[in-house]
Amino acid sequence: MDKNEQFQRFFEKFPHLEKKIKSFKWGSQDLDDFLNFLLLDTRNSERQGFDLDSANSIFELIKENKLEMEKDQKIDDVWSGVHEL
């Protein structure tokens, strides 16, 4: 995440979100919930919302976090690749 230029531009625009996002464990359901919450209109359209580049960055963060979640699930089940004889 730190080396991704797209994420760096997003975090430069929204440093408070960088701090919040990085406070979560990468690959966690809590982070997934927070990132999805960012895209919801919870203020009755009183705010403009994110510009297209920022929204794309959030979608990419969601995608990368979900990939990490899936990877962690596979590692948690060490016997998943063992077949019965």
C-alpha cells in the first residue's frame, strides 16, 4: 500500500483517512467495512462525495484488502490441501 502511487495521491488528499485506514489490520473485515462505509451517503446528500480518482482508489483498496482476506483464510486452514486416502 505504501509503494502504490495511486494510494499515495489519495492519502495526500485525505491525510485523516490515511491515518484511519492504517489503524486497521490489513486484510481484516473491519477495514473492509470501513472502506465500504466511505462510499455510502450517510448525510442525506449534504456532501459532494469523492471525485472519480479518489473513489477509484477506495475501490482498489477494497479489492486489495479482499485479496488479503482470502489469502489469510487459505493460510488459516493448513489442512485444506490434504485429501483423504
